[in-house]
Amino acid sequence: MTTAIATTQAPSAAHLYSQGVQVGDLVFCSGQLPLCAESGRLVGKDDPRAQTRHVLANLTAVLEAAGSSLGDVVKTTIYLTSMDHFDAVNAVYTGSFTGIKPARSCIAVRALPHPDALVEIEVVAMRATTSE
């Protein structure tokens, strides 16, 4: 069974795609940009650390709506507009995942959907299981 995940705590997908999709025990989160859920405005212009923190907060909101968390993430894909931001993004990223670190790819791209976005991250997570 496939279920669309949606939350008002992360930027709207504007009916173009789902913020996330759950398939069985897996949650696939669409790439999140550093956009404010309420205003849709970019957070942290020219600051890759601030942008990364906000992207991870948006991902956390989508994961929580699916009954999951950053602690359940098994794979991340990071898109950077410049590898010059690699260390700054890692400084924030490293503190966000505890236990077994997720598998990861990091890709430099020419541009992201918002002209001032420096980072976008997508994740795959396991849905948290509860004891019955």
C-alpha cells in the first residue's frame, strides 16, 4: 500500500509532488529546500549552515507526519550548488544523525529550484515500529 505524506509543518509541494510517500515500512521524502513552511521564503540566504539546519527541520516535519524520524533514516542524498559548502553542511549534518549513520550521496549541481538555495536534501527512512 502506498500513502502520500503531507504536513503543514514543511513547505507545500504545491500539488506537483508529495512531500513524502510511504510504501510498506519505507518513507521516501522529497528533497527539501531551506524554505519556511508558513511564508515559503528562503531561510539563511548565503549561509549553508543555516540552510542545512532548516532543510533538516523540514525533513523532520515530513518524517514525523509519517511516524518516523531522522533516527530512522537509512539513506540521504544531498545536493549542493557548490562543493565549497561541503564542510559547512557536514558540520550541521553530522550532529543530526545518531547511532548508525545513514548511507549518503553528495552531489554538486548547477542550480536548485530556488535561485538562492545552496542545499537540498532528500531521505529514505524506515517507518518507526511500535510494540503491540
